[in-house]
Amino acid sequence: MSTTQDAGQVYALLSDGTTVEIRPATRDDFEAVKAMHEALSPDSNHMRFFNFSRLAGDTEARRICWDPTPGNVTLLALAEGTVAGCASYAGTAPGVAEVAFAVADNMHHRGIATLLLEHLVSWARSHQITTFTAQTLSENQAMLNVFADAGLPVDRQFADGIYDMTFPLPRDGMPAALDSTALDSTALDSYLTAVAEREGRAELASLRHVLAPESVVVIGASRRPGTIGRSILDNIAAGGYAGRVYVVNPRARQIRGERCLTSVLDLPEPADLAVIAVPAAAVLDVAEQCGQRGVLALVVITSGLDVAACADLLAVCRRHGMRLVGPDCFGVAVPGIGLDATFAASRPRPGVAGLVMQSGGLGFALMDQLSRLDIGISSFASVGHKLDVSSNDLLLWWEHDGLTKVAVLYIESFGNPRKFARTARRVGATMPVLTVHAGRSAADQALFEQAGVITTSGLGELIEATALLATQPVPAGCTVAIVSNVGSAGRLAADACTDRGLTVYRPHGPTRRRLRALARGPRPVGPSPVGTGPVDTGPFDTGTTVSEQDYRQCLELLAADDEVDAIIALVLPTGATGDLVSAIVHADVRIPLAAVLLNQPESVRLLARPAEQSRIPAYNYPEAAVGALARAAGYGAWRAQPRGRLLPDLPDINPERARTLAREFLRQAPAGGWLPAGAAADLLGSYGITVGDPAAGTGVIVRVTADRTFGPLVVLGIGGASSARLTPLTDTDAENLIRSVRPAPPRSEGHPAPPGPEGRPAAELRDLLLRVSRLADDLPQVTDLDLAGPDGTVVTNARIKLEHYEPQDPFLRKLS
């Protein structure tokens, strides 16, 4: 695990959304640290040092301003280059260190101490520190709150007005069974949840300047219509944005009736958001001026910045505490507040879909499609190179904005996949998250499946699935009733359902009898003659067709059947039919309903249900409706399943022994390589995995591959088929991985398949996967691991490759 110090300076957000720099203290910081301590009020001095000595600041600065060692570390928080707080730990016993904090008086209640504590925890976890201790005066309620809210279990002992506190640190590499001072997996997850919640609050505060700005300045707007900067200014004006708008153009006195400022430095106030559309050579100077004037966020439209210029741009933003969208982006839009800071040709309609894109052009196309459907946009961001603001930030915003009901992503890369997975999994529990999956790797697919992200193979399918998920409830199961007035279309829909893993409902019992009662001719309304399950509503042998009222009653009868989870209603209006579209929109159906209008030119549109003020997606082909329903049903199944336990306790494992074996091998083979067979068996034995005699029977293969972006990937192969999941596997992940490879037994009539493989082989394979996952997560030096056996109950062949590698802490709270 890479430490804060190993990585040098990092930036992170305080609770109010402002940015601070976190870095290790050195000898050169002595005067600045001393000055901060000497400026503390008498009360703050007393709380920190338990006395009122005027020499305490000098003494403390001399104690902590040294180059860090594993047992003694000091971190500084700097705001605009000034020391705003410091935190240190000093070793007092093997694995134990005492922590201390000081925060400048003008920086209290902004989360500095908590942020520094998290970074100290990250350092300590990677340097064999298992326990923190601290002493705090009983009246120092602020510091007591920091420790109480950190998410770590605290043992407090009180004597003589002082609390002595002990904090076991989260250790994902060692279970509590082997180290009584380490947190178990549940506590680790609780700590990470607490960190994520704090990070979320801080990021929300900073994102308000981007997605809910009270003032906007456009830099680079031209007097000439049709240019990018001018189009952005035109769209802001036309959108009805009620906030304050400023224009910077040194060569114009006025544009669109707005007085032009010569420079950003001439702004009458620090604007919330600056939209920059100037030549690439001018971007850095403009960004620096924005920082000097106190602008809080930038959207950089400009393209053509090379790698060095991008790094310099990000450094300017970090130094001045500005959030950054872009560069090389198409802007941001929040239709609900009238903000359209893009150069799109048409304005997006306000609505319920959140949209984030790396490709701005595709973003405009999707905005147009969602606006046409009247789903509309809650907020849109084209993130371009996403040096700072990314899909993680937008997911967080949509989780809390009170508007967004469905999140739509088109992203080409991940900055922090594990953070994305954690955020998407949490957001997906309350709203669907969709993306395009074309051309993705196995690691991408595993990430999306574990996080519950709904994937499509193209933009058309993305829109079709969004139309259903934005308007219909999530299906409670996978059984679909099909009603059609064109028998062949109903059978096509049934075939598509079977291909997509959905069960076609075959009416029986009371539902079948009631459907028969609707018939007006000799051929009843009911299952088609071929017995595939669709309900065929005519035309009948007598030449009559189903009426609007009967078609509506048919839908309502099926919706009332507890075995039906969703309905597809197919119609082809003819001169002899009633108004079957009216029947669909007026039917009292409370489960997911998708229509197929076979004469419809659009791939998908929404039908209004006036009585309920809701809408029904209508597709022009059965396969499109089935595809959207299948994705919705898969999402519903993911959302309904247990979350699983992270790093569940496993018997007979000894990670420290495994680490020792790995270190010894790499000491002898600095370039890394494949372990000898005996050493590989010993390493596996540290995780309770026994290697038996080699055999020709290798029907089950378990493989680990190291992905430096995503983390270790566990691949399971059975009988030539394979699937993958990212570590750490929960018990639910392991079960899903097995189920995704091993085919389920045939479904019985009217009932879904049982929940995956059962019995001793499946249980032992699940245990093996969890042990392999734990090994891969504990030992990042494992770059390749291959296990094989006849059925997953025994390992008969094993290979392990090791290389030097120290991964970064994926959960450390910091800006990219």
C-alpha cells in the first residue's frame, strides 16, 4: 500500500468543500509549524498541551519537524500555502503509536483533524502499526468528537480529568482471529463507510459551485455569433439562468448587452463558476487569474493542451482550491436552474436523467434524445480529460440532488475503479446506473456486474433501457406476460425473452379461465396454439377482433396475477381494431409495462397515462422491449440480493506467514518470477488451500490476474466457459461468480430458476474462491495465480508468480 508520504503531496476536501494540501512535515517546516502553534489561543494551547506554556509551540515544532520514519510521522494540512493543522504519531511500543493534533484557530470546525487522522491511519496500516492511542482533556469536546466520529472503535479510560483512548486500526490484511488488536471485516467496512460519508459531504459542498452556481463568468466569449464562447454565452442567456453572469473579453466593450470585463481580476465578486473558452496557450494564465480572484470552479472547454499543460492546469486548480471540469469538454448543464453552459445546438429539457460523458458530442446527442422522450436532464457534465471532476463526483451529486432517478454514463476510462465500484454500488441501491459496454475488458465487465451497473452494447440500447427504467418500477422477478394482437409478433417476443433469460408466463388456473371469458368468438383469448405462452388476442376465426375494453381487461387480469412480474403489450393498429394504444395507457397496471407498437417509426417513445401522470415506454420492435425489460430485471435481481460480507472470516489462514514467504522469495529474486512448486504449495497452505497430487482431470480453473488499474481479478473457468470478479470477493460475489459460469437447472413451469448451484462441490468451490480472493488482496505481489482441479473440491495443479508492487490505498480520502 502506497503511503501519503511515498506519494508526496496530495490534496483533499474539507467538510465545507474547500481544498487543503496534505503532506509530510520536514525540517524546513519548523518556522511555519512553530508559528501556527504560537498563534493558538490560550484555550487551544491548553487543550493541546494541557498547560499554558509559551514555549510549547517551539518544543512541539522541534519534536515533529523531522524527516518521517515508519514509527514517527507528522502530516501537515496547508490552506493556500499556510499551515492550517498538523497531526503526528510516535511509536510507544511494537505496533502501537500515540497520536496528537493541532488545528489553527481560524480553521476549526472544517474537518481538518478528521482528515489528518484518516491519512495517519493510511500510513500506519502500511507500516505495521495496529493501534493508536491518544490522551485528551475531558473538556476538549471537539477532539473527543473527532475520535468518536472517525468510524473506529474506541476504548476510553477516564482518570484525573483526562481520557486515555485506544483505537484498533482497520487491517484488511489480517483477521481479528490472528491479531486481537486488528479490526474484523465488519469494522473495516464500517470505517470505510464512515470515510466515504465524510468524503461525500465534502465533495457535495465543492460540487455546488459547478452544478448549482450562483454566479458564472464566461471567459473567451466573442462578438462573432457561432463561435464556441459566444454560443455558450447565448445558451446561458437563452436558458433563463437567474444567477449573475459576467463576460471577460479584453477586446470588446459589450456582448449581448453584457458589459465585458478586461480581465478575470476585474470581477466584482469571486464567481462560483468560470467557463473558459480561450486558446490553449492562454488557459494557464486565465486559470491562475481565476484562482487569484477567488473563483471556486472551472469548466475548461479548450482542447489541445498537452500532458505537461494539463498537469500545470491541475496544479493551479489544486493550489487555489478550484474544482475543474475538463479540459477538452463540451460544458455543463443544469436545466432545472436554467443553466446551459454548453455550445449545444438545442437546449436540454429539465427532467430526471443524470448524464456524464467523456465524449461531449455523444453527450449532446443523448441530451437531445432524452429531451425528445421528455425524460429530460437533471444535470449534464462533459468531463473531457477528467483531470478532476469525474463520473464518481456526478454519481455522488445525483445520489443527493433530489431530482435524479436514473444515472447514465459514457466513460472511456476510470481514475479510481475501486472508488467507482463502491460509489456505484451504493447509488445503484436507490437508482439505476447505466452505461455502454462496447469493447470493454473483462475487468470492466466484472466491475460493472459487482457494482450493479446496467450495461448496454450501444447507444440505442442505452436509450431504450433508460426509457423503461426512468418510467417504470423495477421488476420484482423475471416472469413476463406477453399480450399481442399479432400472433407471430408475440412468438418473436417469447423467443427473445427465452434468449435473454426471462420466463414467459403461461396463463393457468383462475387467470386462464378469466381470459377465456373475454372471448367473443370461438377462439378464446389465451395462450397461442404453439404453447409458448403469449396471450393472443386475435383476429379470431369469425373475423372479429379484440375490443379496446377487452384488451385493457386482459392486461389488468395478467397484472393482478402474483406470478407475473412484468408485461409486454404488442399491438398493430388496423382499421378493424379498437384503439388498443388507448387500452394500454388506461389499463390499471401497477407492475412494469412496456408497449410494442409495430407501426411506430421511432425506436422508442413514451405514451402518456393521463390518469396517473406517468408514462409507458413504447418500442417499435419486440426485441427492443425485451432487451430493456431483461436489463431492468437483472438490475432488480442484483438490488434484491444480499450485499454480502466483505472479506468474511476464514479459518486456517495466516497472512503474515504468506507475506514472509513472498518477501523472502523476492529478496532472492528481485526481478520476480514463478515460485517453485513447493513454495507455491506453502504459500497456498497459508490460506488453507491444499495442493494434491497432479492429475489429467482439470475441469475447474481458478485464476488471478493483476490489473494495476482495477486491482486483482479472479477468473473462474468451468468446462470451457469463464467469468470474472474483482477482489475483494464477498460471499455473495463468490456465489454469483459460480452461478454465472455453471448453467442452472431447467426452469419449471411458471417458476424462476433456483438460486444457483448447491451441494458440496459448490460450497467447497465458493470457499476456494474466497480464500484465493483473500490471498490476492493481501499479497499485491501476486501478479499471476493458476489453480486447477477436477471439480473445485480439490486443487491438483498450482502456479504462482510474484513481482515487487505496492498499491495505493484505494480508500484514502484525496483528490485525484
